[in-house]
Amino acid sequence: MRAEVISIGTELLLGQIVDTNAAYISRRLAEIGVDVFHRATVGDNLERVAAVIADALARADIVITTGGLGPTEDDPTREAVAEALGLPLVVCEEARRRAESLLARAGHEAAGESALRQARIPRGATVIDNDRGTACGFIAGKDGKAVISMPGVPGEMRGMMETTVLPYLRSRAGNAGNVIRWKVLKICGPGESSVEETVRDLLHDRANPTVAPLVSLGEVMLRITAKAASPGEADALVAPVEAEIRRRLGADVYGQDDDEIQDAVVRLLSEKGLTCAVAESVTGGLIAHKLTQVPGCSAVLGLAVTSYSNEAKRDMLGVPEGALERCGAVSREVAIAMARGALERGRADIAVSTTGVAGPTGGSPGKPVGLVFSGLAWRGGVACARLGLFGTRSEIKERAARRALDLLRRHVLRLW
């Protein structure tokens, strides 16, 4: 079964609102084996919305719209669906009474007029109840095809998807429906070209499961996708490919699916019964922020210091004045001294530090923008990585924070 998703709203085209609805709908459809080959975004214009729906119906079995179901004249979805299907609009009395009651309870004037508009649906359509708002959704069909319309408010749309739309689509697909399952492996360290070279044979000439590389800021992802008659069969197709990728990439794979590098670090430290400390300059507290986003981080993170100035590095972390004068704040020596200071003051098992040039100014031929040193210290040793990063100031900080956490992770795996 093939579906298309249409997001309706001028605010989406203007970039005032990020369209999370389309991503959510596509993801949920994939989970039940419904193919999505096209998605569209269209503004609040009746003629254009109707045309986009008609085009989608020519290609797909199911068209799902989100947005444009409000009470005002610039909410065109009802009229556009009716026009595309060649059906008149009728009033669903049950939906009208429910909307009228909710609006009156909230003290809105002209509740009757607003409720009447939100209760209009194409003739023969099935109403989708809205437990979180006044605008009902509906499923309208003609010639074996269906248009499913839901509000643009994410919470209202998701409630309708879970309670009505997904069960409807599963029943419509019947035994012909396949399940799509995927797993995303998260990789930090090697770049996209290096990862692709390592798994090149797995990326090409595979029909089921497929392997696709994805790139995010400071990391690479490999998505393994399988289609089968049941979740268990799909998972069984994914498993051997996942195992082979993990075998080839080893410690480069830090997690999967929704994991972030900080999740992997906190999880690993917790499993090993270790604590860490953080000393930051160039990243400005970003590493500590990431770690404290993870529930349970208080068990592994003791001290976190942002020492941006030379004085702070000296006074708070004990970085020798001589190292600052001789080597400069952006140096291997200072990065290691910062990590040592955090280790001792935080009474931790391992500490990580960052110092560098985030730009866009402040660079020099010897120390260009993007140069970052990440130091490590533990009982019995030190290490330091020299990183040549690129991007805007915020991108360099983000990349530096992720690489520092990955450096910590790798050393914990090696040392403990």
C-alpha cells in the first residue's frame, strides 16, 4: 500500500514552524509497511491544496493531510479534500456538539459558528475523534482510495494516529501489509568516506535488508532497514548485518537508534563503576551540558569546570603559569594540565578537557580556527588528541564536545 503525506500551512513554508508531523507520520507508516514515496508542503490556499491532494491521489492509495482544519477562513483543508474527491461538505452533528461544548466551556464567543465550521466533513466520511482539541479529523474515500485529514497540532495529530489511523491502515492492508524495521548504528571518530569504505560491499547490491549511510554533525550513522511479514522476521534479517558492521567497525560504534554520545559515556561509566570530571575552555560548558542531559549522570559526573580565561585555568585547575606563557592556552601541555587539575580536584577516575580556537577570529598560522586539543588524565597516565575541526563557531564547539566525549569513551574501554 502506498501513501503520500501533505503538510498544510503557510507558516511551514515560511519556516516559522518546523514540520515534525510529516516525519512522525512517515516513521509510523514505515513501521506497518506502508510505503511513502512523496511528501508535500503547501500553504493555506484552497486551490493549491486541492490540486496537491488530487495529484497525490493519482499516485497513492492513501493521502494523509495534517493542518488546515481550524475554525477560520484560511483553514482550507475540508473544502480542498471535498473538491479533490468531488464530494459535498456536510455537518457531523456529533462533532459540532462536542466542539461547541468545548469552546463554550473555554469562554470563546461565537462558539456556535466556530464549532459548525470545524464539524464539516466530506459526505460519507468517517469522523476521527479529537480528545485534545475541538477540530475533528476525518477519513474520506472514493474509488478505493482514501484521504485522512488530521489537525496540525502535533499532540492532537499523534493521538488520532495512535487511536484511529494506524488501526484503520493495518486493517486496510490486511495480509498484504509488510512490516518495516530498522536499526541505526551511531559512529564517532572516522569520517563518512572511511566508514563507507569499510562497509562498501554492504551498501550496494542489497535488496533486503538495505544499508544506508547518514551524516550528522560530528558523527556518521548506518541505517539497516528490513521488510518482512512480521516484526520478528524483519529483526532476523537486520541482526546478521548489524553484527557484521559491529565486527568491522569495533569501538567506532558507540550506540544505536536514539543514543547520543553522552548516553554511551554515562552508560559505560556506570557499568564500570567509574567517575569523571570535565574541564572546558573552547566548548564553554557544552560537554557538561550534554552529560547532565542524561538521567543518572550524577552518579558518574562530579566536577565540571568552565575555565575560559588563563587566570581561571591557573586558579581553578592549577595549570602552571609557565605552560600558559611558554605554550599558550591552546596547546597539548595546557590541555593535559587542565585534565590533571580536574582529575585531582574532582577526585575522579578519569578527566577530560578541551582548549582551542572556535573562531571566527582569533586564529593564527600556527594555531588556526578549528584547532582543538582534548586532554585526558587518569590515575597513572595522560593522553591528548589534536583535532582540526571546521565549520561555524557553534559547529566547532559541537564537534569538539562530541570528540572529547568519544575520546573519554575509548580510553575507558581500553583501560578498564
